Amino acid sequence: MRLAFLRNLKPEILAGLVVSMIFMAQPAQAGGRFALVVGNSAYVNAPQLTNPANDSALMARTLESAGFTVTLVGDADYRSLKKALLDFGRQLRGEDIEAGLFYYAGHGLQVKGENYLVPVNAAITSEDEVALEAININDFLQVMNSSDAKVNIVILDACRDNPFKGASRSMSRGLAPVDAPKGTYIAYATAPGDVALDGTDGNSPYTKALAQAMSEPGLPIERVFKKARVSVLAETGEKQVPWEVSSITGEFFFKENGANATAGENSRESVLTKPVLPKILTPGELLKTIPPKLALPEWVGRNCSGAAGARICVSSVLEPQKANRYGPGNLVDNNPATAWVEGVNGQGEGEELYIELSAPRSLSSLSFINGYAKNADIFSKNSRIRELTVTTSAGEKKRFALSDNDNWQSANLSGLKPAEWVIIRIDAVFAGSKYQDTAISELRLE
């Protein structure tokens, strides 16, 4: 591990120094695992944070014990953070790289659905300065997406409250959901739009729980994050709900045991070369409760957002347009300016959404903002839902006609039997004036 902490320097000095002692990327080794771990605590122009330095050190030790070559960066200013990300992206280009992992603890910002990492020397006085003073997470995800790693993992313990509250009303609480590029697992310390706790015992509840789960041999990546989520829920009294988005199609183990390890303690031949649906996307417990006539559609599990028991999957997604992404996470980000947009030819009739519940329960209503409600012009140009059908795991169906406006509207689901999931099918649409794509901005199942 390459340490980058200069603990005895004052924040004012740190703001002017490149504190990350990052060397030239080493040639990738066979089956290599590489991690970049960043912990920002000593902010100069924003509230200082107690735990990121401790959290990043704990995560670095945990990843080293799991076979990762770790670059640890502490209290990074804009220049050093940018360089660390660039060097890390280059490190992931090579033959037979099993995994690349990026961990960040510190301040993060959400502005108009875009997420930013905040360097320790950021001085943001208005919304227009965010893109110049902070680092857009989507830009870094594009770098990771071009890597040669079989799996990319991004962990963001950065969902704290907005440190520059006076700068703009568009800066929202927590972070916005991000669609995971192919082969990527993205984990948030808490649900989109919520704020994570910093912790009172030297480490954040999330990082502490995650480090413990990572250290258990034989757990697939989905079970690691599920165990961490259970621990965080218990410690915070269910005030903080960790969240994940995944597009990986194989299995990955932080620590192997005799059942899944290959020959030799240090041999890490990845089973990612044998694609299977990840467990988090095909919960066996759920499938056992579904009558044979109500088998889930084959697309469930492909385009999903959220944690097990609170996941939304969609049958298709429109390809990204410049910086705009249209995945199912936009349905629950508390931001009507983003939307899920279906991605098939035509108006989208027949496209579906799957909503998973944590346990069988009675339903009262389905609430949503129809169309792409970013503004009146975008709303009218894209198609909106005219009629839809709701089908439950109990085999019941209800059909609803919707209004053509961008206000919240609800469909009454009372009287239905308890359900473990629902599927929403688009039956008819209000055609857009320019585009055929059909959109929904927000969705709530109560």
C-alpha cells in the first residue's frame, strides 16, 4: 500500500499541496486486483469530516488482505485527485486484470442529477462553479468503463449533506442514482437523495460494516453488500439504507474459501468468464413464492437499480445521450428533471417495469410523475403514458387511464391481495411532438 497522508500539516497547507504520493502505474499482473482509495477529511472551505481518513485507511487494509494492490490518497486537492483518477484508469488497462475498485469517503454533491466528488480545496460559491471545482463521477465512470478489468467496483461513502448550502438551490441532499456501465457494481452508503451518517466511533457505519463483510471468505459480492446493509440498518435504526446498482454478469469474491478458490492461495482465476445472472438480480426466496403461471419475464434482472427487496427493473433503457442517462434509478431520485426512458423502437407500448418488495404486503396506491418532466418543452416532445396495467405476484390485474400532465397522480391499488412484486405495463401512450420515446420521471408504490 502506498500511503498518502500528511497528517500533521494544516488544512491551509494541504490545499496547496499534491498530497497523494502516487507513482507511475505498475504493469498489470495476471489476475491483478487494483484499488484506488480516497479519504477527504481536512476541507478548507467546507465543514471538515471526522471519519474519512480512518475509513479510507480501514478500507485500504481490508482490500490489501483481499489481494488488491492499493493506492491510498488522503485529503486530496483538485489536482491530486484528478491525477489519482487518471493514473488509476491507466492502471486498469492491460491483460488479465480481474478487478478494479474505487472507494471514496468525503463530501459529495448532487446538482441537477449529476454527482460530484469534492476535493479538500474546493471553494464553491455558486452552482455554475461546481463543474470547475469538483469532479463529475460520470466522467470517471467512463474511464473505468474503458478498462480491461473483468469487473469494476465503485464505492461511494460520500452521501453527506450539501457542504455548500448557500451556493445554489439546485444542490440536492445526498447523491443521485447512476446507471452502472457494463460489468460495473456501484454502491452508495445510503439511498439516492438521502444523507449518510458520519459515525461516532472513528468510522462511518457503512465502511465499518462493509469492511467486516468483505473479510468473510466465500461470500459473492452481492452477499457482501447485503450483509453490510443489514448491519447498517441495525446500527442506525433503519435511518440509513445502503444502495447498489449492478450490471455485472458473473460472480466475484473478495475472499475465497475452499469451495470457490482455485489451486493455490494466491491464484485468482476469475469465474467471470462463465457468465451467470448475479444472485442479487434473481432472489431465490422471491421465486419460490411465485405461482408457476406467474413466472417473471426473462428481462427481469438486466436493467435494475436499488437494493434487494427494493429494486426496480425495466424491460429496456434508452441509450445515454451526452451526459444524460435514462435508467430506472431516475424513478426514485426525488428529481423530476430526470426520467426513465424506454429504449425500443416505436412508442414503447408493451414495455414494462418490475418493482420488488421486501416482503408480501398490501398495496394502497401507485403514484408517479408522467412523462419527462424536466421542463414543458421536453415534456411535450417525449411520449407519455396514456394507459397502463398493474399485475401483482398474486395474479391480480388493474388497468388505469392517466392524465397528460407533469403533476403527481395516483392509481388506487386498495383491495388487492398482498404482493411481493408488481409489474407495470405500458398499454397506450400520448405521442410526443418530436420523439417516440416514452418516459416516467418519478414513481412511488405505497
